Amino acid sequence: MTELISNFFSGQWQTGSGTGTSLTDPVLGTELVRVDASGLDLAAGFAFAREQGGAALRALNYRERAAMLAAAVKVLQANRDAYYDIATANSGTVKNESAVDIDGAIFTLGNYAKLGETLGDRHFMLDGEAARLGKDPLFQSQHVMVPTRGVALFINAFNFPAWGLWEKAAPALLSGVPVIVKPATTTAWLTQRMVKDVVDAGIFPPGALSVICGSSAGLMDALQAFDVVSFTGSAETAAVIRSHPAVAQRFVRVNIEADSVNSALLLPDAAPGTEAFDLLVKEVAREMTVKSGQKCTAIRRIFVPETSFDAAAQAISARLAKTTVGNPRNEAVRMGALVNRAQLNSVRAGLDYLKQQAHTLHDGATHKLVDADPAIACCVGPTLLGVRDADSADRVHDTEVFGPVATLLPYRDTAHALALVRRGQGSLVASLYGSDLASLGVTALELANSHGRVHVISPDVGQLHTGHGNVMPQSLHGGPGRAGGGEELGGLRALGFYHRRSAVQASTAVLSTLQPPQAA
Ligand code: NAP
């Protein structure tokens, strides 16, 4: 039997009482470790985090908590190789793909350590200036932001076991709010190992950081009024979370990051042969193949002017054809596996569903697997689909196939393109490609109300932009509508979710005691 990995809960390592669920290598099919959360006393563990962890964190100021994040960065950096090994085995990803998750996590945590330092020795934040409430300036209203007196429960998706933990934990812990993370079962090992390394290093106070690996049963029931829950995953599970009594009746604050049918849009000026056209081709091929397309931000729909459709189809297909797929341990491989057989089946079913309204421009089935047995390995080549009539096809606009799959669609003019992009009903990100700066700016604003992020690629930033799908801690992550309506990151904005805003109405003299001390 493989190792049954522990949960860290109520300030101690505890194994579940059941035999557990096996985590497997999606390329070799071997069993790796088991996870189990049955038998945990959830009420006691949530209370321990809420009371002990919360009180200890709130006793510290932002600068002290930021120093803890910086210490955690050092621990994670020191153990980086082990994380890569786990990702290769459990997620089936090549080094570059694992980096998005692992190094992305460490970078994000480091970024919040630096941001936290700027908040100084305070225990709360002021929100704006004091406002006079009447004629007399003596009585005023000052908004303050104070850490919520509850826990932050994270229910995470399988595709980012490292980044999904730290992009949420960094702003929560910096805010003074204890964290309980429940990673997706399939890839829980990496999350557990990172938490273990940080816990073993004794950086955070008892109760500040807990991890539960295994079933989600009972977690939502354990939430109370001042707790918050941040969910990342499919739209179906998101609906369950949103309608849970904790949210619907006890008004627990919730953030949802769900799936999204993201777009790339080639502007009319960017004809084949231009730099902007080439930049789109490169970015689409990269987005489709990194982590085998298992990124919530990956490009799913590519919109190009009608006259550029054939050239774009050819150029993207040519790039995809060069992608070597297979065992991530083989140096020649650029794209590893999907996370498990269920995902492989889901991608195959999704492709069949889309193909009823689309034709195949590049067929992933033509990719021979390198160093992997097709009967066992959950690998699949990248597939580019095409739809000639973008108006009549509906499936492409509302189906997220969570794999290396995207669809090329033609548009007539800019108004048509914008209408088609909006049929995604709200997405995490859209990227624009062109050289006409004014058009790029106007189009970005047109799409801003239906996207959490608009990534604009003009030739001057061709070599330095951060990537359509890469989530940077400085920028907002989340999207309206079907993307879940959530907001994460965006620098210090992320702290808002973990704080409560309150208006203190008092005399100017009382309010002056809330002001930060003047620098000498
Ligand atoms: P999922 O099946 O919805 O699972 C997400 C998490 O919810 C897992 O931890 C899962 O636990 C848990 N869960 C399942 N049923 C639950 C319930 N009834 N109550 C509470 N928790 C429950 O999603 P996934 O397959 O892991 O992730 C893929 C999806 O996530 C894709 O659609 C992708 O677009 C989306 N995603 C979005 C973002 C974003 O930031 N917007 C980022 C990454 C992924 P178990 O694993 O134990 O079932």
C-alpha cells in the first residue's frame, strides 16, 4: 500500500480513518500516495483555526505577517526540487508546465511579502479620508478595514495545486486571517507537501495554516458568519457552493473562480505577415499546449477577420504540429499529460460535442506519444477546430473543453467581433493583437466590462508581455458572469476580501487616534 498522507488540522498532523483515495501518475498509471479526511473533527478544527490561529495572527501587524510570508518563500524555494518531482509524477507536466504552478506560487507569495512590508506596523487599514457628516466639522465618518474574525476556507481546483494555494493564502495570512485549504483530491499531494514544509519550519502561529486532503464533505457546514470561502473549480460545483446554506442563509462571504471560455482577438489591421499576426499565432499555440490546456485562463476561442481565417488556421496548425506530447520525463517532450483518465474522457467527450458544429483544422490524434503507452497515459495532442459561421454555432461560445483544444472563428467587422466575444457570457481574460494603438485601447475598454483582465499585445511588447494566461499578482484575476463573478489578486486589492469595512462615526479628536503616526 502507498503512504497515506496526513492532514494538518487542529494544530496537529492527523491521518484519516479510512483507507483513502489513491493519487496516480497519469502517464505511468502507477499509484503514488493516498489521501483521506474521514474521521476529522471538523467543528473542533475550524474552531481551533478561528480562535487560536485568528487571534495570534491579528496580534501581529502587517509588517510582521509580511515577514512570515517572506520566510515561507525561503522554505518553498529550498524545497523546490521536491515540488517539481511531485508535479511530474502526479500532474504529468514537463518542467516548463510545472513552473507556471510552482514558481508562479512562490513569486506570488514573494510579491505579497513585499506589498505587506509597505503597510507597516499597523493592525488595520484606513479606507479613504474622513468625511464631515454635518455642518460642523467636529463629527466625521472614517471608513476602516479590519481583518475578519473568521477562517478562510479554500476549496481548490486540481490544475494549480501550488499556485492555487499561495495566491489565496498570501493575501489571507497577510490580512491576519487563518487559512484552511482543501485541495482537489487528484493533485492534493503537492499542496500538502508545501503546507508540511512551511508548518515544519514553524513560521506561522498554530492554527494559521491547515490542510485537509480528501472529501469535501462537511466543510461548508462548518462555516460561520464571519468566515469566508474561496472556491475555484467547475461551474457545476460553484453552483453547489453558492446555494449552500452557509452562503445562502448564514451569509458567509464567498468568492467564486469558475470556468471561462476565454478569447484571443486579432484586430482588423493585423493581416497575415504582420508582427501582430505572428504574435497571435505564437500565443495561441502556447496557450493551447501549456499544461495541456488545463488552465482556467487558456485561450478557447480565436477570432480573426474573415480574410485571415485560412492563413491563421495554417499558421497555428503548423506550430501545433511541432508539439511533442508524452512522458514528461523525456527531454524531447514539450507537453505532458492530462491529470487523469476522467479528464481525458471529458476532453474526448467535449471534442466530440464541439465537432458536431465545427471542423478539424489540426487533429491532436495525429501526434504520436513519445515514451508513453497510449493505452495507459492520459496524454492527448492539441486540436484546433474551426467554425466558418460564428453566429450559428452556439456550443463553442459556452463550452469549456478543459484540455488542449481551441476553436478558430471568423468575424466580419469589429462590432461583430465584440458581439461574438461577449457570447462567452463573461470571461477571465481576452487578449488583443494589433498595431493600431488607438483601436487596441478602444477595444480593451469595450471588453473590460465582460472580462476580469484584457491582455493587449502590440509589437512593442511582443517580447516582454507576461502572457495571455499567466496570472500576475499585480493584476486582477477573476471574471464576471459565467467566470464566477470573483475577484482575486490585483495587488493590495486582494486584501479587501479578508477585511471588513466599517464606518467609524466620531469626533475629529477620536478619529485622529486612528491615523498612522507621522514620520519623524
Ligand atoms: P471541480 O470538480 O469543481 O472541483 C473543485 C473543488 O471542489 C475540488 O477541491 C473538489 O473536491 C471540490 N468539490 C467537489 N464537490 C464539492 C462539493 N459538493 N462541495 C464542496 N466542494 C466540492 O473542479 P476541478 O475539476 O478540480 O477543476 C477544473 C475546473 O476549475 C475547470 O472548469 C476550470 O476552468 C476551473 N478553474 C478555474 C480557475 C479560476 O481561477 N477561475 C482556476 C482553475 C480552475 P474533490 O477534488 O475532492 O472532488
